[in-house]
Amino acid sequence: MNSADLLPYVRFGDAFQAGVDWSREHLSTLFEGIAATVESLVEPLVDLLTAPPAIVMVLIFAGLGWWLRGWKFGLGTALGLGLVAGMPIWDQTMSTLALVLVASGIALLLAVPLGIVISESRRASAVVRPVLDLMQTMPAFVYLIPAIFFFGVGVVPGTLATVVFSMPPGVRLTELGLRQVDREVVEAGEAFGASPWKILLRTKLPLALPTIMTGVNQVIMLALSMVVIAGMVGAGGLGEVITTALFRAQVGAGFEGGIAVVILAVVLDRLTDSIGARTASAKAQRAMQQA
Amino acid sequence: MPYAPWMETVSALRVKSLYKVYGNRADKAMEILRNSPDGDEKLAGLRVTTAVVDANFEVRRGEIFVVMGLSGSGKSTLIRMLNGLLSPTHGTVEIDGVDITKLKPAALRKLRREKISMVFQHFALQPHRSVLDNAGYALEVAGLPRAERREKALQALRMVGLDGSADKLPQELSGGMRQRVGLARALAAGTDIMLMDEAFSALDPLIRREVQDQLIELQAELGKTIVFITHDLNEAMRLGDRIAVMRAGRIVQIGTAEEILTDPSNDYVAQFVADVDRTRILTASAVMERPLGVVDVDSGPRVAARVLRETQTSAVYVTGRDKRYLGTVTADAAAQAVRDGRKNLQEIVSTDHVRTVEDTTPVADIFAAAAQSPAPVAVVDPAGRLAGVIPRVTLLSALGSLSADTGETTATPEPADEAGTAPTADPTRAVGAAGTAPTENGNATAEVPAQVVAEPSVRLTGGSA
């Protein structure tokens, strides 16, 4: 007897397909709106980043690195991005950067409020957590399929698939950061008659900020990795460079694209990390460790 | 006590049959507890935790009311119900006559801002904000303009001696200083009632002592109504005008430190107070005795001489108008005055011979005075009247914690033949004499009352203290 006869074939796929079909038919206005919004965000940003000569952009990033982390990092940024600017893929790198910034921006706009909600309610947390697990473990390519279905090929499906893929750590670390805030400090706020809203804004969020910034950093890193995959659906940028190299078996071109991604990743990682370290509560934590 | 009599009628805080039961079957547990007050066994089947059971008390204006109990006795739960951080399973909490358990969240927040502030065990300061911002937190919550907030916060910091650290972060301060910021934050709030939850428990013993002193000083000045939670009996005794002892969610006794020490309501309290340094808690008024030889300053030296003979003591205590204590007259001085033909004791009365202490002086601080006085130390009340005397043997008895009721140990007899002779220097004998006191107590006092306060033959030794 075949096991397939014993166990039922639950047709997840059909159900999902049906859901997608229904949505496409009835919610087309919504998707058009989303598509328009994403395009209106990405395209001007790409234009902005590619407008100045590459060397100017390199210097701007180097200056930012110097200011946030010191001259060593500024110099490293200049060398790394200078290397990329020397390759014929600078515009693609900048459009990848634009995609990452927009996608992680949208992801954080959704993730932080969601994290706040589930940090307040155990029940909401119990519902959201498995969904986050699903979002994080689902193979990244799978997101691309419905995204194409809704939005066709181009920048929009790539960006939205990236949003979905990169959001979970933002939610999780926001929740973690808020839950880690000293219970007694929150209680003190209550005892002195502060409203829950005020306690959230003036006490909990500032104290959770270093952890939330770690979440921001993680979101950006995940977005960067997903944006390359999104190159397969015509999102452009370095993803396109790499997928083209893959299909044409151009080892060198693929490696160049990969190096550009790595350099961009390192620069973004260190920059966001240092922003987290500059928050007031991170300073307070350091003061505590010294004491 | 600093409160006026009319204020006693309106308590600052009144708690009536307050219960807090945790668990899904809390209602059922409440029913059982209400019907059989000691029915803890009946709760065994229910998965509930009874944190507070039937708490009833009132806190008077301007007093420090200490709730003392070991960890898990429900005292932290109790204090959190006093300002509505936790809502009770049953019962009422009234602040200035308003039942806060019935208030809506917004009204409760308003009441906390205006009437009741809190100091926390682990300080609960905002680590990302300056000491000044922390001290002014309550004012910020209340929506005061920045400048006014700053000024009041600085004023509160000055009260606790931390105005110099206003711009530091809390982490840059020591534990004791941080808790003073916590105290300043509560003071700046300007509420009449302050809740202090194990406020000094996280501090080193020496620092704790320092902050306790500061609280006592501030309290003398400000007269706040304070509910102070602690597991440290000595702290409770030191700070509390009245103390509530909690055990397993129940308040087992409420009383002053002395009442709890001398008249514990049950074995648990008795055991709890067994280790207390009684000499710090018991005051002169708790151990003093009725002075035997008292004469008026206007009576003649012959009267004094006769009283001295009758009582077989080395000095008489002289009082003036309104029973005010003036000093003592020794046998030699009285005899000399008789020979000189003096009319009264005005000129020969002296305070050099016998030391004087106030009735609120802790027993521990009387030893030096007792050692320097050949006759029992005189005790005066705030009005300066002679309230009683304390012979050295009484001090030793109190020290030895011979009996829970210090009243019984006051009349420790000494062999009559030793009266007036050179003091024995044998400490073992001294302790031995005090140790046998209660058994000899009854007959000895009845037979030879005069010897009771006779020149004691016991020398106080440092070792026994």
C-alpha cells in the first residue's frame, strides 16, 4: 500500500494560487497603488545617487564613515567604494543601494510598530511569531513568484519581495528590545502617573533603541542579500549583473558584482552599527559597564 | 509624634479587608478565605497563590508606617496595591477618603501624580537621562514648564545633597547616591504620601545606615506620610513609627517597635524579634524604674538625709517647680548642709554626681552615663520632669534579653551587704547576678525594696555589651 493513499494530499498550493488569483482580480487597484508608490520612491532615489560623478559619491560616503566611526573607517570606505567605482558597475551599485534603502525603509515602517504591538500583548506575539518564522525560512525565491504575478517584472516585485524577506528581524528585535527594558523603570513611570503612551515614547523606546538599531542593521543586511536575488525578476542593479553573469557563465563579471555587493554590505553594516552606538541609551550602557 | 490630634481622625491611607490572590480560580479561593479566615489548607487543591490576605490598617498623616516581612510574605504586592499598580482581588484602598480601586485609569494616574509617589528597590532611574531629568521626572509627567521643573528638581536634589551631580548620568553615581536620586524624584513630586519599596535593601550596610539617617532627617523636616517596606527588622525598628509584621500574606501584628519587641502577638513575631539589638530599640522610658528617693528642692537637708537613710541610697533626686528635675544631693552633701544649717537644697543640688538622659535615648547610649554615675541614671521627659531612674543592673538585664517583658527585669536585687562597698570588678559575677534575676525577682523586690536601687555592686564591662 502506498503512503500517498493513506495520507491526504493537502493542496496548499491550490489554495494559495486561488488566493493570489482572487486578490489579483479584486484588489488590482490596491496593487497598482502600491506599485506606483514604490516606483515613485525608488526611481528618484536612483536618479539622485547616480547624478553626481562616482568620485563625488565615494567621497561623500568616506566623509560619512569618518564622521561616524573615525578616519580609519573613512579611509577604508574610500578605498572600497573607490574600487567599485573603478569597475564599470557603479550605476548598478547605486541602484542596488537605492533598492535596499527603500525596501528596508518600508520593512522598518512595518516592523517597528508591529514589534511594539507584540511586545505589549503576549497573545499578539503568539500569533505573529510563527508568521515571522515562515517569512524567514521560506526560500527567498518563492516570494518572487507571487510578486511577479501581482506586479509583473521590474523594480516593484523585487522591492516588495525584499520587504517581506527582510522584515522579521526588525519585528523580533524591536519586541526583544522593548521586553528587555527594566520592569521597575516602567513601573516607576506608572507610579508617577505617566500615560502608557508617554512611557512608550520617553522610556521604553529610548531604552530599546540599541536593540532596535541592531534590528535595523539586520534588516538592511537581509535586504541587500535579497536584492541580488530580486535581480532575477528584473529589479536591476547588481542583481542583474550577477544573474546575467550566471546565465552567460561569465566568472569574472559575476565575481566583480559579488565583490561590489560585499563592499556595499560592509559599509552599510558599519555605518548603521555606529548610528546605534551613538544613541543616548547605548552611551548609558557603556557608562554602566565602566562603573 | 508630629501629627495633630484632629488629623488622626482622617487617615492618609486606609486599607480595608484587602486581598490579592493570583491564579485562575482566584474567585473560589476568595470565597474559601472569606468564610474561614485560617483555611489555607482548603486552598491546596486550587492552583492559586495568596499574596495578601485580609489586610486592614490605617496610615496616619506624617507617620512612617513600616511593613516588615520576609521575601514572599506579600509585602511588595501589598505596597503595589496602595497606588493601584496592582488591582486587589477584593477590598478597598482609600487615599484621603477616595477609594482608588474604583478609579478609572486616567483618574488613577492623576491621583498618583498629585498624592502618592514611590521609591524603588533597584532605584528604577532612567539610565539614558541625567540625574536632574530623573529627579524632575514626576514634574515632567505632570506637564510643568521646563524652567520650573528644573528648579524644583534641583531643590529636591539639594535636599538629598546631590545638586552637584545634576548633569551626570545615574550610572556614574554609586548605589547610595542613585537611591538618593530616587528619593529626590519622589520628593520633587511634592506628594504627601511616599511609598518606599525595599528602598534601602540593595545598599551596603554602611551606606544604608547613612541613607536611613538622611530619611529620618528629611522626615523631621517635611513630615510626609511614608509607607516603608523592608525585610530588615533593624531597619523597621529604626525608621518606623509603627510597624506591621507580615507573614504568608497576613498582617500578624501592628504596633510600635517597642510594642512588637515587648509584646509580640505570637511565636512567629517573637522569634523574628529574638535577634534584634534591643539596646538600640528599647529606650530609656522602657527600662526605667520609679525613683525611690525624690525630694522637693524647698524641703530642708534633714528631709533629704532621712530619705537617704530610709532608701539606703547614695543620692536623692531633687525636683523643683512642676516636678522639673534639678539634680541630686549626695549623703555627704546632705550631712554637710545639715551641719551648715541650710534651709533648702537649692545650693547643694548638683547634676555632676548623676548623669541625666532623655526618655527617648536608646538603651545602647545610656551605658556610658551609667558607668559614670555612682547612683542610678536620671531619666527626664521632654518637659524636663524626672520620669524615672535606671540602675546599672537594669541595663544589664535589658542587654541580656532575659525576658521579653522588660518590665519584669527592672528590679534586679543585689545582696544588701554589698551596698556602699567598693564595686566588684568581677564581670562573671556581674553577669551571673543579672542572669538569675527573674527567679529571684518576686521575693527579692517584696522583701528588700530599698536595696533595689542601692549602690550597685555591678561594674559594667565593655565585654558584656
